[in-house]
Amino acid sequence: MNFKKITILGGGNLGSSIAQGIIDKKLTNPQNITITRRRVHLLDALKNQGVTVLSENEKAVEGSDLVIFAVKPHQINGLLEKVAPTIKAQKPIVVSVITGVTISQLKKALPGINVVRAMPNTAIALGESMTCISGNGDSKNTEERVRKFFGQLGEAIIINEELMGAATVIGACGVAFALRFMRAMSQGGIEIGFGAEVSQLITAQTLKGATRLILESQNHPEKEIDKVTTPMGVTISGLNEMEHQGFSSAVIKGLLTSFNKLDLVKLKKDN
Ligand SMILES: NC(=O)c1ccc[n+]([C@@H]2O[C@H](COP(=O)([O-])OP(=O)(O)OC[C@H]3O[C@@H](n4cnc5c(N)ncnc54)[C@H](OP(=O)(O)O)[C@@H]3O)[C@@H](O)[C@H]2O)c1
């Protein structure tokens, strides 16, 4: 069952992407979506599609059956103070996409409310997110309802809450990691003869194809790599040189560095 009136508190990169995904996938009418931020003029693109844009969070949550918190971690406490009375009175389902803020922290301010954490990524705007969901085992029905909702905006799975940090790194930061690889491949393409636009197109479509090969076959990547690597051939030579230069090690170390940084994230102010 989809939600009728959806409110997104914090219309930044992720909040706006969620709203765009909901509109494009027609999960509800744009008129039933409300999104907030303090600088509302930055939400004109959504406003022009029929979404209600507001700076008053208290007003925005009125009558909603789904409220999504999408502000930065250090902004949540001030926001909760404002909206908790209305949420406690009206009892919508609350979803938080905020990194590092636990369900028990949210429930302290919202006792008796069904709270679920979700970790999507910005590809949600295209209905291609990977979203990890956790209700901390509290309300299985709510957790499943939220999973189904995000499942219409890409893939959505339920995980234990203690894995939310790992989900943040692979699923959310992962977009940036993949795009940096894409940039590197595209720049290499320029050095061996293509113009920037063509090189980017070849790179992006090749990565899309490689991704589908894995998603649809569920093969281990090495199995698909074996199909491309002729003995003494060009592909294996390039691949091995990348490994000599520390490719896999650099990716894994980068993931671990991001993971170890998560604990500091709540203290970080806007920059
Ligand atoms: N970006 C991602 O890929 C991603 C992925 C997964 C999870 N997350 C998590 O999602 C959250 C949002 O990330 P983001 O990248 O979208 O950050 P962001 O672009 O900075 O968005 C946060 C938004 O919240 C608004 N805001 C701040 N205080 C507010 C208030 N009191 N009322 C209403 N709006 C308020 C800010 O706009 P104003 O300054 O105009 O108010 C800003 O646009 C973070 O907790 C992040 O950890 C992000």
C-alpha cells in the first residue's frame, strides 16, 4: 500500500532526489508531496512540477502518512523539537535517511511512533537507488511497507541496523566511488584517441552493460572477467597493471577510510 501524503523534511541533494523519483514513478500525485528547506527558492524545479514547497516544517508534516527526515545529522535535533508534537499527535510513519542517527535516538523524541531508517542513494531520482532499510526489528509490517515503497524506486533490502554504516559506505558513498572510476576510464579514453563526449558515452554504456551482466546473471565478477581475458591478451595485461598499481587495494582502503569516518560525521557542520 503506497502512501497518500508524503512530506520530506530537508530538500537537499537526497531529499530532492527522493521527491523526483516519487514523481517520475507516479507513487503519488505531486500535489500530495510536500518538501521543506529554509531556502525554498532552491526548490523551484519541484514546485514547478506541482510539489508543495515550504520552509515551515510543522505545517509540512500536518496530515502526512509518511514523513521522511533528510537533513544533515547535526540538524536533526532542532528539527525534531519543532515537528515532534505534530508527529506524536498524528502518528505518520517516520523514515530517516540521516547518516549515523539511530532509531533509538529518534524514538526518544518520537515515542510510540514507527520509525524506520533507510539508506538510499541519489540514483533514487531515476528509480535506480539501492536502498537498505532497517526498522530494528520493531515493527515488521512497517519495515516491510517501507521496503516495498523504496523497492519501487530501485532495489530495496532489509538489513540489521548495525549494518547501516556499511550500507552508507557501499550504497550511498558508492555512487561517488563508481563515478570516480568512470571519470578515470573516460580520461584514459581521451588519451588513446576519443573526444571527451564520446569517451564518456563509451565508458558509461560499458559500465552499465557490465553492471547488468552481474545483476542479471548473479555471477561473480571474475567469471565475467574470465570471458574477456584472452591468455597473453590485452585485457589481462591492462588489468594486471592496474593491480600492480594498487587498484583493488585502493578501493578497499577507501571504503574502510569512509567507514571509519562515520563516527565523526554527526559532529560535522555545514562546509
Ligand atoms: N547525498 C547522498 O547521496 C546521501 C545518501 C544517503 C544518505 N544521505 C543522508 O541524507 C541527509 C541529507 O544529505 P544531503 O546530501 O541531501 O544533504 P544536503 O544537500 O545538505 O541536504 C540537507 C538539506 O536540509 C535542509 N535543511 C537544513 N535544516 C533544515 C530545517 N531545519 N528544515 C528544513 N530543511 C532543512 C538544507 O537546506 P536549507 O539550508 O536551505 O535549509 C539542505 O538542503 C544526510 O543526513 C546524509 O547523511 C545522503
